[in-house]
Amino acid sequence: PVTICAPQAITAGFFYHTARLARGGYRTVKHQQPVFIHPNSALFALQPRWVLYHELVCTSKEFMRQVMEIDSSWLLEVAPHYYQAKELEDGSGRKMPKKAGK
């Protein structure tokens, strides 16, 4: 039997609501749409490399709300029909701005 923890279960349900840290903010994984973590989020200052969000809110920018950090490998595990490994390359070898992508 496969054991799935709560964060992976949430990822299985919202696999299409994912974004990766890029220069100047985040980009959604599939469509490369620029998005930002909402300033009220606890993750706003942390800037994790990969996030999953519940909704997008458009004000001055497209903001992600109800955000959680995920591991990019979970996406291939829970949605191999939607993602390809090349789309999910971590890029952890690339340099990031200080305090970004932790």
C-alpha cells in the first residue's frame, strides 16, 4: 500500500494550482503566468521554491491565497498524467537571491 501524508493529499487535489519561484515573483508551472504570494500570507517573507495555492485574487497583481510549500517531486507522483519531469526540474543548483527559495 502507498502511504500519502496530508500535504501530498492536498497536492493531489490541487496539482494544477502550483507555482515556482522565478525572478521577480512566481510563475505558474503550466502556463508561466506571473503570480505573487499575498502579503498577508505567512510564506510571503520566506519565498519557498515551490508552492501550491487555493485561489488567485486579482487586485494590483495576481496574488495567490492559502499558500503552502510543496516538493516538486510530489507533482510527478500525484499527477503524472498532467506533468512531465522536464517541467518540474527543480533548478536548486541555480543561484537565487539571498533569503529566497529556502
